[in-house]
Amino acid sequence: MEINVLIEEDFGENLEASWLEGVVEQTLTAEGANTAFEVGLVIVGQEKMRQLNSAYLGEDRPTDVLAFAMLPEPGAEDTAFFVPPPDGIKHLGEVIISYPQAVIQAGEHRHPVKREVAILIIHGMLHLLGYDHDEPVRQEKMRTREAEILNIMGGNLL
């Protein structure tokens, strides 16, 4: 499993790459991902997140987490055009988190910032693995799974 972590300079002292990697690994393990995966995790500020949200989702405002999947969605018809990577590693995609937004949301929910960051990582990783919240049933399934994974992690990382 290869996890590439990039933390913008302003937030490097607030988060440890090894801790972030642990959250990603435990999420993949909880989902039964037992094959070779590569994933990117990027921690950015509000302005960068606003730019990304505007460019890719057309919403000119910051958000808490964005996920860019590199694998075709389950059930997609155009999967025949995807060529397996020569190294055998599945490149899941990238999760981008706004650290300042995590701080705001942690305050709103009255829990530690690390817990909020973990929730956002889990949320983004589930998107990369095919979960979505575009309709009520799928939203409930995703929220339930997020809570289950967070519970599995318990005191291990939080």
C-alpha cells in the first residue's frame, strides 16, 4: 500500500504524515481492501480548496473534503477502456482536505480537530471506493459506514 501525503507548510506542525497514513490504512482495511493500492492525501488551506472546488465542481467556495477517484465507478459501462497499471498497483485517486475547515467543523461539533480530520479522510476514502451520498439511501449507507469505521479506529488513532 502506497500512501502519498502532502501537507501545505502552514499546517505541517498540526498533523503528522504517519498519523494521516494510519487513518487511510485503517479505512482501507475496514473496507476489506487487501490488494495493492496507491492513494494521495493532500492537506490544504481555504483558498486552495476554494480554487479546486470552483474548478472541478463549479462552486466558488471552500469545502471540507474533495475526492478525485481514478478507478472507474462500479458498474460503469466504459471500464473496457481502462488499462491495468503495469506495476499492478491500483491507483485509487486523491483525497484533499481543508485543514482550516476541519478546525471550524471540529468547533461546531465540539470534538478534537484530529477526530474531524479522521472523519474527512474516511469520507473521502469511501468516495474513492465507490460510496456516494447523492440520494437518501446512499447517503444513509455512507454515513453509517463512516461511523462504523470511526468506531473501529476508536482510540487507536484519535
